[in-house]
Amino acid sequence: MKLDLEQKTALVTASSGGIGLEIARALAGEGATVVINGRSQAVVDAAIADLKSRQPEARLRPLVADNGSAEGCEATIAALPEVDILINNLGIYEAVGFFDETDADWQRLFEVNVMSGVRLARHYLRGMIARREGRVVFISSESGLNPAPEMAHYSATKTMQLGIARALAELTKGTAVTVNSVLPGPTRTANVEKFIANLFPGVDLAEAERRFIAENRPTSLIGRMIAPKEIADVVTFISSPRAAAINGAAIRAEGGLVRTIA
């Protein structure tokens, strides 16, 4: 399916690695100009080199900015006043017992996971609505629907993203702008591999992943970790004109581990 993204510019926050890098790769593969974002020039340059090695014709722009802060979002907006597609991918997580989570822990995850998307959407969505076309996608998590007790603060931020995305979608009524969320399940990124390795020390990675799914996410219907490309393909479709009828949706790409119907 041709997704008609050749004339579009997409900003993917935190796209120097993990799911963000794969989203950037998929969007670039469909012809979009993709802004590669990271917190240092080194990681941005490395990501662009990786993308170019596989897609020499990819149209890429570098953006060094920490969008987990108000100053970083201001820098992003100053460097890039307008985009057609905003992918709010930036997010952090950690396994901390609820009674050990401090106010500072909660505030840090709120600032990065919630306010980064709020600040960028507040700017870019306004322009999209004025132009009457555009896409905003929040990368939430299955933990937004299926809260993880070992990450209460993370789960709360992911639930909040769903509410924000739906509220913003209401502002797009009568235009060709859409705002949606995508909810990945456990996805095999470098950071998640480290996370799982810490949960199962001394166990080889393949067995640690199997045990994580079996013990920590036993309702998964696919019974495995998700590849970042699988999430990227969903996000790229939602970002395209082909998905014009999907607005205000929370799209589950979590392998069927959430048992609720709605």
C-alpha cells in the first residue's frame, strides 16, 4: 500500500534509537522528510548514519534537543516551526516499588512522558488545525490500560497520554487533522533488553525474554516480545492519509495481552 507521505515532514521525538528510530526508518521509507531527534549531536549523527546506510535516498534532518524539558521544546519549535506529522515518542520508565517512588521520581516521569507531548502538541497542533491537515501520534503503552505495579508512576503517565490525545482529537473536528495514540506492548529495544536482563540476572537473553512474557505478561496472545519495526509500521500507517478515518483512537499494538474489549 502506498501511503502518500512524500510531501510530508515528520518530527519523531527521541528517534536516535529504539522504537523512535524504527518509526523514523519506516516514515523515511515512505518518502517523508524525517527529523531525527536526540539529546546529543553524537547520537543524532549515529542514527542518521544508520538510516542512510540502509536507505541512501532517505530525506533526514538532524535536531539536537532535549524535549523532556521546557527549554528543549522551545529549542525544537524555534528550529522547526512547522511539521505535518508529530510523533510524541519520547518516554522514560523504571522499575521502582510504589513505596520507594519519591515525589521527584513522579515529577520526572510526568515532565518527560506527559509534558513533552503537551508542549509540542500545543504548538504544532495549532498550525495543523489552521492548515486543516496533519497528524499527531502519542506513543503510549499497554501499561496505560494494564497498569504495572512495579511502575505505577510510568503507568499513570501512559494513561494520562491517552486522555490528552483523545481531548486533543476533539479540537480537530471538521478538519483533516487526526490525533491518535498507539499502545505498544513489550518491545525488543536495547533498553528493554537491559531491563529484562536486570529482572533475570544470569539468564541468557532469549530465556529471560521468554520468562518475562510468561511471568510478567502472561495474557499475551502472541507470547513473545514485539519487534520495533512492528510498532513502526502501525505508527506509519496512522500517520498517513490512508488512515484519515481514524481519529481519537487508542490503537493497541500490544500482542493481545490487554483482555478488555474497549
